Amino acid sequence: MGKRSRKRSGGTIPAPAPAGAPRRPAAARRDERPRAPWHPFPLVELCVLGGLVMLVWGVIRRDDDLGRALLVGGMALASLGGLDTALREHFGGFASHAVLLAALPAVLLAGVLFFAGAPWLVIPPAAAVLFGGTFVAARHTFRRRS
């Protein structure tokens, strides 16, 4: 879709800035996603691609230990690519990803408690409390930055 097909708020087109007025840099515009520090190199896309390849290879070899390791590694690698984008957009004030960012430590805590042998009745409330606290903090951070 081109820029002409987007709806504009208020129905008016803003007047162009005078020739001598300072222009905002492209990275500071609200309608552009924040760029990664490695911008010209497609690192996030390569991580996701590598994760998908590992997932497919893991599904093909799912009956042995290598296949299971490839499945876990593929999920982790592809998730890191998405997490990187979510972190940059959230802390750059572009889009709120508070739920995703709050779920990550909650899931990690639940996994640690599970493998540590914690009782089942402790794991969900502990994860919920951490999720709630992290969500409030992430939402506050986004509002401050946007």
C-alpha cells in the first residue's frame, strides 16, 4: 500500500516546513520503526530463518536426541529474533509490547521453579505475580518513552 491509501487524521494534509526550518531525522519519526544498531545487516531476519530451518530439520529428525535439540534450538533462535524487534519497538516508543515483555520473565520463572521441583500450587501464582509487576513496569516505560 502506498502512502496515499492511508487515512490521515483530521482530513487535512500538513503544510510543508519552510526551507530554512530544521528537519527531524528519519530515525526520530513516529511512523518508522527504530533501527537496529547493525541496520544494513539483516541479523534478525537471519536468526528467524535459521530458527525455522532448525525447526524443520528437528521435525524431520524428531525421534532422536539431535532432532529434539534442533527443535528447542530453533524455537529459541526464532524467538530471539522476535524478541529483539519487540524490545526495540517498545523501548523506542513505537509500539507497546508490554504483554510479551512481561510474559518472558514469567515463563522463565515458571520453568526454573518447575525444574527446581517446586510444588504445582506455587508455580502459577509466582508467575502471575511476576507477570503483573513486569507488565506494569513495561507499560509505564512505554508511556514515558512515547
